[in-house]
Amino acid sequence: MRGIATSGCPYHVAMHSVVIPAAVVLVLIGLAAPAAEAAEPRVGELHPELRLPTLDGTQTISLRSLRGKRVLLLQFASW
């Protein structure tokens, strides 16, 4: 294979000939899968119930217990 530094080792050649096509197949499967439809949030709608531990881990706080107070809730995902 030209352009791939395999140093002539049969393991590296086999690795590249299996891993790269497998990665391409997984990407194509992911692109073909239908996206999950998430409900669009609406202004004034309540957030689903959420319970989180305090920083010291001794208690849990529910979002419901904070009703009527100002709450900044940052949600994010990284994948």
C-alpha cells in the first residue's frame, strides 16, 4: 500500500486493510440510520423532573424543589 507507513510488517498491513473499511462501513451505517425525533422545547413548558447530588454528595436536589426560584440549567452533550 502506498502512502501508509506500515514498515512492511504483515500485522500493520492487515490492520489497515481491516480497520479502515470497517470504519467506513460504520460511518455509512450511522449516516443511514434515522435520527431520533426529539420533542421541541416550548416556552413556558416545565423541564422534566431532574434529581442531582450536591457537590459534597450528602444530599440530592430536585428541580421541582427549586420551583419559583431562578435557576440556570446548562445542558450539553459531547460525543
